[in-house]
Amino acid sequence: MKALLTFFRDMKLKNKLVASYLVVIIIPILVLGVYSYRMAEFYLKQQLMMGMENTVKQISLNLEQNFEKQSNFIDFMVFNPIIKKIMGYELGDIFSYTKELNENIEPTLWYYTNINMELKEVSFYSEFTGRQIGNFIYPSENVRNLDWYQVAKQRNQTTWTYEQGVLFATHNIMKSNNSTFAGVLHVKLDKDRIFEKLDEINNRSDYGTIITDSNQQVIYSSASGGEADAVASQIIGASTGQLDIGDKEYSLVKSNIERPGWTLYYYTPVRSMIMDTSNILKAMVSIILVCISILLFIIWIFTKTLVLPIYTLKKKIRIVEEGNFNVPIHSHSKDEIGELTNSFASMVRKIRELIDQVYQSGIMEKEAELKALQAQISPHFLYNTLSIVNWRAVQMEAEDISRVVNALSKFYRTSLNQGKQLTSVRDEILNIEAYIDIQLAMHDDRPFDVVYEIEEGLNYYQTVNFILQPIVENAIKHGIDEKEEGKGILTIQAYTYDDHIRFVVSDNGKGMDQELINRLLYSNGTGYGLKNVHERIKLYYGEPYGITIESEMNVGTRICIDISKQM
């Protein structure tokens, strides 16, 4: 099963479609076809059995009527008073016998034998006459010991017998006192005329009829020969229904013919009925062929609308894999394949743009390296110049100038940070202290107070370089400098919480409205502003980190910088 699933998984999409539709269409059609065929076969068998039962009823009725006619004739003869007297030799003299025979009995017998063609021979065997009288009455000496005679003698009814190819009926005759046995009436019947209608019914070679007596002796059989005899031998004694004989299945209807006490078997091979279902098989095959044709048409449509776009997309993907991102990719289709193709085209376009950006970034990086190399002389020149200015100020005992020059030197040293992106929290605090010292020197006419609240143990944690200066500059420029009354207070805080480090720059200045806050955080302004710091922090630490601003007009502003705690 696993191997089959693997084989199906590795098939081409077109072959999967063909296999899937073959399974989806052919199997239901085959199931429906087989079911229809079986139901048709079942109903045909039922109709066959009903037809056979009707035929058997008609055959039995015809035979019953025929035997009833013969039985009526026999009853008329055996219960005739004159016959009783003649058979019992009760008339006295031969003249009386001859007269009765010539005037009453023989004309009647000749009449019946002429109009009833099934009567072949009529004989009366008497126990008392001792010699033949007329054309029909014989002494019983020659037949008295025969089986049929003994059976008829014991029965007071008509007995139908088939013996050595001869069909005849017998009935005992009593004397006029109805208590003394007088003889037996023997009526030989014409078998061919009795069963001539059966021969007409059995003109089809695939139907057969068998009639047996109470001893299961075959009286009539429509078929003859080795195979027919073998079939007949297994049919005799079977019940109505289906039975298998050899390699063939037969339908059989069994019926009793009451008056002679015989059994009628009417049978036919089932294959003769199944031949009638060939049209159903042809129709089923035709439907399957039509469905396969429709399936092939559907597969062709799917190939054009589904498989072909997939193959085209696959070809484009291979071209992109080889490094060609300029291949034209587009689909006008609105289905999932079209959406996938256009999404892939958008992805390739973005990758191409990113490659161009990386290429341009590489060029800019090289240019920046060159500029950094060219500018390496500038910091040394600046530091040397500031050192000379500081030395001159000390010589001139200008302490305020010396203090500002030292602060400026410290500020540039910590700001440049040897070109590194990260710095320690200690150096960042030193940088902002130097900057504030310079600002205090510049605000000699309107000084402000500075409060530092730095948590111990933060010195050696890492932070992005140069993030406090733009915040402090903003606090002085938009807060303290615009404060109308009272002395300004600038507070610098640094502390940890959870896995974060938070820098807080607070002032009691004028405050800012939301419009100014949004402009500082999200608009491109001049210089190195809050927006740049905010984006640098998010770029390095991720989305949860950055700048948040809380401000109230005429009360003050509180700006928080959150970064990840890293050594």
C-alpha cells in the first residue's frame, strides 16, 4: 500500500488527473453496470419462471382435459348396466348377448373411437364369457396373470399405465350386483396424439419437457440422446427453481397432473435467457466508451487551463533558480494558479529590488569606508587642537574655557566611538554629561539644574551608540528653553526592569502637543533627530523596543528609551 501511495505521489500531475478521473468515473459506471446487469438478469429470470409457470399450467390443463375426456368415456363404459350384464354373463343365451352388442354397445364404442382420435384400442376382458363376443369382448384367460390386470382388479378406479412404450388405462368392471368382479376394461391410447401439443410447445431446442408417472418412469421426453438423458436423469425428482447440471444452470418448473397422477417437468438452460441480456452489456460498454471520451476531453481542458500554466510556472522557476531574475512572469488567469504565478512574479520582483539594494548598499559601504579612512586624520587633528586650546586656557587661568574644551573633547571622543555602532552604558552617560556641560556653559544667562539617577551595575552593559544626545537636545530646545517661568530641571535616569534597560530624560519645560510628538518620532527633519534614534533601536533590538513620549503642556515631558539588556 505504501509503495502504491509513493508511486501515485511521484506521478506527473497530468497522469494523476487521468488516473483520478478514471477511478472516479469508470468504477461507478462499472458498479452501476454490473448492478443493472444483475438486476436485469434477476428480473429476466423472474419473467422466465413466470412464463414457464404459465406454460406448465396450460400444458397441465390441456392434459387434464384430455384425460378427463378419456376418464369420462371409461366411467361411462364400466358403469353401463348392459356392459355389467354382458361382462357377468347374466343375459342367459348367446342371442341376447349378440342383440345387445349389435344394438347398444358396439355402435357406441365405434362412435367414441371414431370421434375420439386418442382412443386407439378398446378391449373388455371378462371373467365369465369364456370366449370372444363381438369385436370388443374377450375372455380374460390370456391376461389374467398380467400385472396391470391384477392392479385393475384390486382398484375401483381408473389406472393409467405406461409399459413398454404403450400408454393405456384400465378399470375394473363389477357385475350388476356391484359386488362380484366381472372383468377389466383396457383402453389403449395413442401416445402421439395425447402429447402432440407438447411437441408444438417444445419446438424451441432450448426448452424441454419431461412427464413421469408415480414411479418416476419417463412417459414423455421432448429430448433424446446422451446429454439429454443425463440432464433428464438429474431433473427428475428435483423441485421448482434453479439447479446446476454439469457446467450449466437450468430453470425448472415442476407441476403435478392430478388425474393420471403424473409429474410434469418443464426446463430450460439459463444461458438462453442470459443471451437476452447482451443488449444491456452492449449499452454498458457504450456508456463507458462515451464517458471515457468525455473524460479525455475534460483532461484536455484541464491540461490547457491547469497543467499547462503549472508547467509554464515551473519553467520560469527553473530560470530564476539559474539566477536570471529578469524573466517576464505574468498570468491573466484569476484562479489559484494565476494568483500563485502573479505572487511568484511579485516575489521575484522584490528579490530583484533587494539584490539591487544590497548591491547599492555594498557600493555605499565601500564609499563610507573610504570616507572613514579619509576622516581618520580629522579626530586626531581635532583632539590635538582642543588640547592646545585647553593648555593655553590653563596658562591664562581661564578655567571656564578649559572646562568647556575638556567637555567638548570628551563629547567628540565618546560620540565618534572609533566608528563602532555599540558602546557601553558608562560611555553613553559620559557622552551626555559632556554634552550637558557644554549646554550649561551656553546657558550662562539662564542656567538650569541637572539631576542624574543612574542605577549601579549598568556601566558594562551594551547600548546603541549616541542615543541620549538627540533626546537631551530636544528636551533643552523644546522644553527648558521655552519655559516661561521658574528654573528648568533636567533629569537623566537609567535603570533595569525584567530583561530591559530603560533610559529616561525628563524636563519641567513647556511640554509638547501630540502633533509635535508625532512629527519628532515619525517625520524626517533636519539633523540627527528622535526618528533616527527610534528607528536605529528598532532595527537593532526589534519591534518591542524604541522611544515612547509622555508630555503635558506647561508641565513637562518624559521620554523613555527601552533597549534589551545585553553585556
